Amino acid sequence: MVIVSDLITIIPVLPSADIKRDIEWYREKTGFEPVHYDKMYAVLYRDHLCIHLQWHADTPDDPLLGGSVIRITVQNIKSVFEDFLKRGTVQPKNFMANTPWRTNEFGFFDLNRNGIFLMEDIA
């Protein structure tokens, strides 16, 4: 069973048709600054808040495949992952440890193709 205190925050992952353009818009209009980005994905922070941008074009090569994405920050990710394994939501191969963006994480899609990713910062 997941202990409620293991869940910390939810981070929206917003669709973007142009990552570079949208980074500049968020910087100028909202004060969110990029801490990581490439042509497909960006992570922006302002104070303790975070927004992620993901390339989205509603085409067959679109990684979102018509859905949306959220990222849920947790602590004790191994116990959370074990809970989702027992429920049959994920497979052992879904766990990614020590990513280049400094997280441990796993994810899955719901019935509407919405991506749900759970992550633990390891910074």
C-alpha cells in the first residue's frame, strides 16, 4: 500500500509545438527559467514550482499520442514502485534509475493515453 506521505507534488507536462519558442515565452511572461531542455523536452523552474514542456504535434510521431502527461514527485520511490508492480500497472523494466536529469522514475499510460510518471529527485 502507498503511504500518502510518499506523494509530494504533481508537475504538469504541457504540450509544446516549439520548445525553444515556448521557453522564451515562459521566461519573459512568467519568470520560469529552464534548467534542462532539448528539442523535445524542457524543465522550467520558478522558486519551488516546476513546469515541464514536451513537444506535441498531434501526429503519428508525437510521443504523447493524443494524451496529456503529469509527473508526480514522491519520496521512497522503490516502495511506490513495488505497489504499482503488485497492482500489475507496471513491469520491472519500467523503472529508470539515475537518469541524466537526476531522477529515479517510472511511468505508465492510463486508458485515455495520459502519461503518468512518478519520480524521485536524486540531486
